[in-house]
Amino acid sequence: MSDDLYNDARWLVGAIARGLHARGGVHVEEVLQRLAEQDMTRGDFVEPRSQNLPVTHYFAPSIAETMMLESELAAAIASLDGHLKWLQSKSYTDEILGAGFMENYGWCEIIGPQGFFNGDDFILGLLMLGPHRHYKDHYHPAPELYWPLTGPTKWKQGSSGFEMKQAGEVIYHAPNVHHATKTANRPLLTVWCWTRDTHTPAKLVDA
Ligand SMILES: [Fe+2]
């Protein structure tokens, strides 16, 4: 195991925490409080089996865009390029989510069972969506915070319509609220966090 990789993973967690702290708000505080409870010592570190996906084609341009918003965070994410394990939810298909969706979607964990630190019922990761995609209504028991680093993108929850969110704004989804995301002409790179009740995966409403 590499000390450099451990330090880079810690750097990314720190950069996310500092960026979120600067934004503030009740749901951000909840994330930061849960984050502070996680074990992230050298002994807790594991190196995930890295894996890229077609969507990681957008990784470099998304990092370049993030550089304009949060330069330290962008550098910290870039430092882990090639070491992240990009994954997809197993129940998702192009049939449900639209032709080409699976080539334009993926997520990885920084803290979580598939990340660098196992986490205690807590997942902190990154999600990417390619341009012109609609991640349809889905839900899960975990309270969720998104912090998009690129954009603008559109977000919807409950019975309200899609709302435009700029890069850097935070979005909170309460447990089991239906929510959806749309990208326009640019890819989305976002930080995401499930603060508890992480053992039940997301379920699509239409599946
Ligand atoms: Fe979600």
C-alpha cells in the first residue's frame, strides 16, 4: 500500500470538508459531523481495485471546470485519477434510463465499503453524468447531500419541478424523497454523501 495514495485520499476528504464548511447550512453540518466520526487512520486505509467506465472520459474536462470553482479540491480529485473504482447501480439499464445512459453514468466511493476507508454507515463519493442525460426519479432511505462541482444542472425532488443549480450549490434529499437530475450540454461531476442508512441501494421509481 502506498503512503502517497493514503495521503491523497486524506487530502481529498479534507478538501471536501473545507469546501463544504465554507458553504455551511444545516445539512452540510450534518455531513461534517458524521464525517468527523469516521475512522481514517493509516490502519483503516484500503486501496480499492481501480476501475474506469466510459463516463470517466469526462473526468479531465470536469476537473478543468472544477479548477475554476475550487482549485484545491480539483487538484485533490485529480491526484486520485487511475485509483478510483467507478461503479454503476446494478439494477440500472438503458431500457429504463434512455439509450446511452449507462455509458454516461458512474460513481465512486472515497469513504464507504468500496472506497479508501470503510466508513461507519456513511458514504462519501463522486458521481459523474455525461451531457444531455436524465437520471430519472429514484429514492433511498439514506439522507443525501450533493455538491455539484460543474454545471449548471437541473434537480428535482418531491412533487416540485426541475430547478437549475449552479456549480458549488448544495442539494439535500431527505430520506425516501423521490429525486431526479438532468444535465445540459456539459458533464456533471458532483460530490455526494449518504450520512446514514446506507445499506439499502437507490431504487428507480419506474423500474
Ligand atoms: Fe439519491
